[in-house]
Amino acid sequence: MSKNDTLSIQTKLAQLDELVTWFESDDFQLEQASDKLKAAKRLADEIEHDLDSVANEIQIVKQSFASESDQQ
């Protein structure tokens, strides 16, 4: 995963944090809550997918290092 992907995860986390903060703020309006909740769910799903991808890449790298050390 590139540095830009990591920043993308950080950006998504910041956006999710802003949505959560909105729900806790005085600006909360019931009429907007459904759309904001859907946006928060979409962001959370994307973040989970991105983190799963990072975890998979880490496993691949770990296996690669393990294979290299076994060959030595």
C-alpha cells in the first residue's frame, strides 16, 4: 500500500470523526441525520476494507520474510 493510500485512510477517518462530532453537536438536525448516518456507514465500511487490505499486505510481507529466513 502506498503512502497515498495511507493518507486516504487518515482522510476517511477524519471525515468519519467530523460526522460523529456533528451527531454530538448543537448543529444536529433530525432531517439531515439519515443522510449523515449513511455517509458515516459508507466511510466506516471503506475504512474497514482499506485496513483489511493493509493487514493482508502485512501478512504477505511477513510470509516473504519467513520464507527468506528459512532459505538461509
